Amino acid sequence: MAKMANTLKELDRSAEENCKKSRDFLSDGRFEEALAAYGEADEAWRKMADLLLEKGKEDSGKRVS
């Protein structure tokens, strides 16, 4: 569980950094670079969602009805 938490924190940090880069690029009129940075943030968020979805599936399989 600690490994997953660390991975989620790292992915979140990466996404936030890329969003900040995107805003900076946009304010400088560097649209291609802004789009690429937003794409990297999106990828990090998708990885986070996948990890959480898999964790949810694992947890639901452990429930006893």
C-alpha cells in the first residue's frame, strides 16, 4: 500500500508540475509546448485513475457477502 501511495504522490506531483508548465507556456504564447505539457499531465492523471481502479477491483474481490 505504501508503494502505491508513493506512486500516486509522484504522479500527482508530475501532473501539477506539467499544468504549471502549460500555464507558463500559454502566457508566453508557446501553444505547442503548452499542449504537450497538458498531455503529460493528462497521462499522469490517467495512470492515477488506473491504479485506483485496480485497487478498487482488488478490494471488491476481497469482500465477503
